[in-house]
Amino acid sequence: MIEEDTIKLLKECDSGIKMGVKSIDDMIGYVKDEKMKNILKDSRDDHIKIKDNLQDMLEEYHDDGKEPNAMAKSMSWMKTNMKLMINESDNTVADLTVDGCDMGVKSLSKYLNKYKAADEKSKDIAKKLIKIEADLSVSMRDYL
């Protein structure tokens, strides 16, 4: 049970990281404020650092990870592009980022609670991701 929950939690973290990095990549080109751009880049880098560690753990379990849900990716892409087409501003990027981070915190918290038998190392990864997402959400509030 521990190994099964560990793998499932790691896979959900992997999916969340991929979604977060892709979202930042999709939006960062629209950002005009340099401080905001640096906040997004730093968060993206933090996601990638965790991804590298997570990937090593998944390889130990002979698992390739998990791609984000295709429907969620499509909906996110459409929402991002529609909103930015209507209003290409830092405010719009901040709004989209806060929404995405809040969804990430909610999803990761749900999986952290669902896979209670996961090992402590994988739980720590999930908690670090939750903190990164929560911190990014708070830092974007200045731009709303």
C-alpha cells in the first residue's frame, strides 16, 4: 500500500508540475512588468527543480510519471488564450495565475489527503509544490 500510494502521489505531482510549467510558459511572453516576469520565472525554476527530484523517484519505481488530463490542458489553454486575446495585460496574467495556483493547491492537497500511505519523501514533495503554488498566488495579488 505504501509503494502504491507513493507512486500515485508522485504521478499527480508530476502532472501538476507539467501543467504549472506549461501555463507559466504560455503566459510569460505577455508580461510587461520585469518584477512580475522574474517572479514567474523563479516559480517556474522551482517547479523544475522539484520535477528533477521527482523524476528520480519515479525512475526508482520504474514509472514514467503522468501527463496532465487532456481536457484540463485544453480548457486551460483556451481560457488563457481567450482572456489574453481580450485583455493582454499583467492584470490578466496575474488573474489567470492566481486561478491556476489555487486549483493546483486544491488538487495537490486532495491527493496528499487521498494517498495517506505514501512515503514521507513523496509527501514532502507534494507539500513543497503546494507551498510554491500558494506563494506564487500570493505574489500575484499585487498585480490584480
